[in-house]
Amino acid sequence: EWGSYLGTYEIQDAQARDWEDIAVGPGPVPGQDYLYIGDIGDNRAYYPTKAVYRVKEPNATSDPLNQQSKILTGVEKFEFRFPGHAGN
């Protein structure tokens, strides 16, 4: 099955260094889905930290006449490092 274009979403204040993964999951507000974006790529072990961004999942529509372009706000950044290892 093929995906459909639903719009374009920019993550406010997020730096896309090497985004590797995106997932939907729960968050601090019960019943609200969140996007989790993993800025975790670093094959050469250049960066000492990695990051995961969390933002409320937008309400996208599959209606081709109502596609959206939005900047998603309220972004949280969780920065971390692997003990003794900079790479992924």
C-alpha cells in the first residue's frame, strides 16, 4: 500500500542534524498522540550527544483539497549521550 501526501509540517526549533526515525506514541497528556523524532544518526561518532524531539501529532486530513502546511510548536527536546560511546 502506498502512502498519501497529507501536508508539510515543520518542527519549530528543531535542528535536523541526522534524523533517523519517527514514531507515534503516548505522552504527558492522556489520550493525545505525540510524534517522537530521533535525531540519532552519527555513523562516524562525531557528535557527543543525540536527541529525541517530542511534539503533539497534528490532525492531518486525507482530503486532497484540505492539505496543510504548518509549523508544529510546543516541541520538547530530550538530549542524551551513551556512556563511553559517542556513536549510534
